[in-house]
Amino acid sequence: MEYLIHGRKVNFDEIECGIYKQVSSGLKIDYAVMDIDHLVQVINGLPVDAAVEAVTELKDLAARQSRWEHTPQNGVPGILRYNGPDPAPIEKVRGNIENTLRFSEEILKALKGQ
């Protein structure tokens, strides 16, 4: 699939991208699948400089997470009991996080005219 990002073509091989993100006021961490159509829409709605900054933050986050050796734990205070599901194991989603890293690098190339 091909996307236009600020007028430049970026190829996307339609593989799952995602990252761990905080939810529930930051107390819970969970893996989230990325909606690529929405990501591209948001990037195209930003000025190029702001888009570069936002995608760089995404790339850096994905790079950090792809090196994690352990699944992140939910940060529920000790006085509370969390009975919800644990985050998806890092071993199951590391490849998807690496896909996010590669795709964000491609987007940055396009935004920088490379």
C-alpha cells in the first residue's frame, strides 16, 4: 500500500505496527495496534516541522521498546488490586514494535525529502 505524506509517497507493506502505551490515567500499560490511516491523517494535518518532531518521538519510543527484555508491568499502586489482563508479552509484539520503528523511519525520510 502507498501513502502520501506531505506530498511524498511512502510504501507500507500492511504489516501490523504498534507500541505499548499508557491508559487509565497512566496507571495501566497495554499494547496498542496502530491505525495507519489515522496516523497518516494526523501527520498530514500537522506542519512539516511538527510532523517531524511527532514522528521522531514515535520512532524513539519504538526503538526503546523494541530493546525491552521484559514485558512492562502495570503501575497500579500497591493499595489497589488490578484484576485486568496483563499487557501483551513483549515476545509476541516485539516484531510489531520493530515494524513501527521501520515505518516511522520511512515517514521521516519522506518528511525530510530523502
